[in-house]
Amino acid sequence: MDKLRDINSEKKEIRHNILSMILPISTENVLQMAAGTVTMAFVGRLSPLAVGAVGIGNILFRIVWSWFKGLGIGASAYVAHNYGSNENHKNILMIRQGLILVIAASMLLQQGLFWFADSLVKMFTSHSELLESAATFLKITSWSIPFASIILFASGILQGKGDAKTPMISTVILNLLNIVFSFLLIFGMFGFPEMGLKGAAYALNIGHFAASLFSLYILYAYVKKTIYDLDLYDKISRSREFRALIRYGLPASLEISFWQISAGVIAKGILTYGETEYAAYQLGLQAESISYMPAAGISIAAAAFIGQALGSGSHELGRMYYVELKKITLSITIVTAGMLIFFPAMIMRVLTDNLEVVKIGSIYLFTMGFMQIPQNLTLMLNGVFRGAGRTYFPMINAGIGIWIIRVPLVLFVSYVVKGELLMVWLSLALDLTIRFLIAYMVFKREKIFREDEYKYKTNI
């Protein structure tokens, strides 16, 4: 009886730990989306050209941003493993070396964006005014890259040790300042200069700068208060730890880059059907985020807690975390998928009053609703793989799905056979299904938790 009580108590603690990460990360994602919507609404009051310039600039900005997001994810998995094994000296070195790496790399990439902005934006349009505005916006916002790299790296470190609340505070600072200064600088309010599109770019820089200072302070405080063995720290191979950061971070960076690049390619395919169809797709993606955002938090929680458990040598604890992660993923996804399947039109009408957009978007949401369980379970399994040190598999699986299934099928349907838009949605669904099946089969084959030795048996 006491043993059963202990097991239930441990499961309750595990659920609490998972939810304590999912909720702040989901809140962080909502804040980012809300800030983007508000600032875009401000820009929309300038002109359609300004909206287009921001859209093009953000695509290029986020491709570079994705590399540092990936390094943050990799650092999170590595820190989680060391945190679980009580090797704090390795984490201290990771922070010091990692900061040097991300700052140096971000400054190089920032200079690339700045000096080649005019050439880069030509990939998206030949309209001279739009080219000039997009290049100007990109040149200014490129200065946010070094600050963003610090924020993302610090978030990864903190999430790796189970702290998701502090990165959320950093996001609050970034987005709140971005919104406030966008209002002040775009429209010239309260004595500030009226800068229009440039004001939106400078506001983004101000938000990133302030949040990066906060992130640096948090990392400094973490290093200062962490107890570690100086002798072990001095004996660490710097080159080996540097390679570990690259080994953990590079696959995640490539995976996110795949998504960012393919998004532009797929957008071009959908645009062949018309601007209304593309608008429906964009709003559908936004609506679908009600399911994706919690799943993204679950993926990060999986990497952190599975990494900590396996780092401590407790495969049984890792298995228990996996069981609870799966239950939470399914519970949340059943609700969100049900909303997309049964109330797609209602959700679309919240986002637009255009009846044609509502009709097209509803079909997208209905189709994608059935894909939420495989999509979100794949995200959860990706976190498990990263926590277990299998950092390359999520990248390989994403590469297969995106470049062998998703992109070729969408381009084939839209350009070659000129099929109905539903065929595009089904192409996306096929990608999600196949990637889940691959992830599931690899997970079962790897036997990460040595399931033949443990009594907590589960099946996906």
C-alpha cells in the first residue's frame, strides 16, 4: 500500500513538473503571436506595401533566427543531461563557451543580412518600392540578431534545468517593449519621432536589446550561485564540450531551418490558387496554433525531463516521465483536435469576416484536425529523442517529411496537375502521418528506456 502511495505521489510530482514547463512556454508562444499581430496591425495602418515589407523581412530574419533557436534547443538537451548527472561544471563551461559561439556567429550572420539585404529580398519580389522598403526593414532588424541569439541560448539553458518561467519573463519584456515602442515610433506619439516602417524595425531592436540584457543577467546569476567542482572544471576538454554543443544544437538548427525555408516554398505553391486561398491558409495556420503551442511546450519538457532522468541513470524515472508526457499530449490534443474538427467555421469567423476565406480555411482546419494527434505525438517523441541524446533523428525525420513528401507533393499538385486545394491539404497530412510512423518505429526500436527491464509498460 505504501509503495503504491509512493508511486502515485511520484506520478503527481512528474505531472506537476511537466505542466510547470508547458504552461509558461505556451504563454510565451501566445505572447509572441499576440505581439506580432498587434505590431502588424500598427504597420497595416501605414500601407499594404509596408505589410509586405515586414512579411519579407521577417521571413529572412527568421531563417537566421532558426539557427540560434536550434542551438538553444540543443543546449537545453545537453544541460538537462548534465543537470541530471550532477555535472554542473560542464554546464558552466557550456554557458561560457556557448555565449562566445552564439555572439560571434550572430554578428557574422547579422553583417551578412545587413550588407546583402538588397539582394536577398529580390528572391521574393521585383516590385521596386517593396524591394526598397523590405531591404530597409531587414537592415535595421538585422541588428536584433545578436540580441536574439543571447535570448534563445539563455532560454535553452534555463529550460534544460526545468525553469520555463524565467524565459517567459524575458519574452514578456521583449514583446511588451516591442508593442509600446512600435506604437510610439510608427505614429510619432508623445513627442517621439514619426518613423513609420523604420519605427517598427527600431522597436523590435529595442525589445530584443532589453530582453538580452535581462537574459545575460540571469545567466550571470546562475553561474554565480551554482556550486561546482573547480578541479573537474579545469580538467574538462574545451574542444570536446564545444563539439558537444554543436552536436546537440546543429541538428535542431537545421530542422527549424527546413521548416522556415519550406514555408516560403509552400506559400508560393498555394499562391498559385489565389490571394484569398493564401489568406485562408495563413489564418488556418494561426488557428491551428491552439494545438501546436502546447505541443511545442511538451516537446521542450520532454527533452528536459527525459534528459535529466537518463542523465541521473534512472531509466525507470525516464519511462515514467514518458508515460505522463504521452497522457498529457493525448489529453490536450483530443480537445484541440476536436475544436478544429467540429467547429472549424466558428474558429475561422473569429479571425475574419470574409465568407470565402472562412469557407476555404474551414476545410483546412477540418483536414488538419485529424492530423493533430500524429503531429503532436511526433513533437513529443522528438523531445524524448533529444533528451536521450539522439539529436540527429528529429532532423532526419523532418528532412524526409519536408523535402521528400511535403514540398514535392505540394509543388506537384499546385504547378503540374493543378489539382484542387484539398489535395494540397492532404499532401501536408500525408507528411505528418509518415513522420509520425517513422518516429514511432524508431522509438520502439531504440528501446530508450530498456523496456524489458521495467514494469511501467506503455504503448503509443
